[in-house]
Amino acid sequence: MANVKVKKESTSNGGGMISGIIIVACVFVGWLIWKFVMGAESNFEAGSFNTEHPHPINTLGMVYMGGFIVPILLGMLLMVVVFSIERFIVISKAAGKANLDTFMKNVQGSIKEGNIEAAIASCDKQQGSVANAIKSALIKYQDVKKEGFNSEEASEVIHKEIEEATSLEMPMLEKNLTIISTLVSLGTLGGLLGTVSGMIKAFGALASAGTPDQAALATGISEALINTATGISTSILAIIAYNFFTGKIDDLTYSIDEAGTTIVNTYRRFRGSLKQ
């Protein structure tokens, strides 16, 4: 148990370090995109790029005018994309090689027929978190059957085994979902910060002595709107990704619980047949 705990802690620390590296890399890539792609001179009117108020001629130039908060928002958007791809791959592997619904039908059919060895063989073939948890319950079923536990004791032992197996698999499935859920709020707040920054510039232009600087006013309003749009886009994508993956994990958990109930009911029928 000590070795398992140490291995689990080292895996967790390694995973946290990788997540940190990904976050920093996404922000850096966001800055590169903002600086060299959106900030390319070709995105602005000829000769205006190096002036105090450059004139963008396309969408990339307009986004560049959003100011210092844009590369951070772009980094957040990249984080949502990268962590969503990573979670999709992990959760797909957790479901196993074959279609999960087909696997569950085959396993439940074998369990109801009392063919536990066939059900275990199906789990070995399927692989993944769901199959591993169900296999643990099936092996425990064979143990309690040999011990001759009564129905209530067997039910408690099997359910406990399923809970332990699920608790070992869930952290792997839920990893990095916290980052995605955090980006829901950070995207909105980052956009709001950029909006406030842009409005400060806009009102500063209005407050200037004499005729208001129309270029500075337009720049401030543009910055405010661009950052708002970018922040909201990041939040929307993060919300969709988080709810999608949460739903997927709930489906996997339900499949494990459903199989556990089938195993318990099969044991109860087995005990009932002994009493007849």
C-alpha cells in the first residue's frame, strides 16, 4: 500500500508539473500569435503601424488593437482547446476499445446467465476504467461466492469493491477539469479587465483638452469591445467543454453502478436457488 501511495503521489506531482508547463506554453504561444501574427505590418495601413494610432485594415489588426490583455486571453483560449483535447483522449480510453453500450450489454448478459468467466474475459478485451472497475467487482463476486456470504453481506462487499475501484479511476478522469472550469470565470474576468482598460483610454481621450482625440477614442472603444468578445468566447468554449466531459464521466460512472447492481442481483438469485 505504501508503494502504491508513493507512486500515486509522484504521478500527481508529475501531472501537476505538466499542466503548469502547458499553461505557461499556451500563454507564450498566445503572445507570439498576438505579437507576430496579429501585429504584422500587413494587417495595418501602409506607414501607420509605427505611429501612435495605427489603422488596422482587417480582423487580425483589429484584435491586435485590443492591447496587453489580448495575449493572455488568447492563452486562456488555447488552454481550453489543449485541455479539452487531452480530456477527450483520456475519457475515450476510459470507455474502452469497443462501443461502451455494446460492452455493457454483453457483460450484463453474461452476468445474468451466471457466466462470470465470460464477463471477466469481456472486461479484459474491452480494457479501460469502466472494464477495470467491473472486473474488480466480478472477481470479488467469485470470492464471496466461495465464502458463502449471505445476500446482504455479499451486497455490501461487492458495492464496497466497486466504490474503491471507481475512486481509483475517477481522479484520472476528472484531472484538469478544474482548470477548464476555472477558465470559465477567468475568461469573463479577463475580458472585463480588458473592457475596463479600453474604456479608461476612451474616457481619457474624451477628457483631453480642446478637441477630443477621435483616434484615441476609437482605439479605446475598440480595445474594450475586442477584449469583451475574446473573453466571452473563451468562457463559452470552456462551459461547453466542461459540461460535455462531466456528462461523459457521469455516463461512465452510471455504467459501473449499473453493472454492480446486476452482479448483486445475480448473487441474490444464486443464494435463493440454494435455499430451494
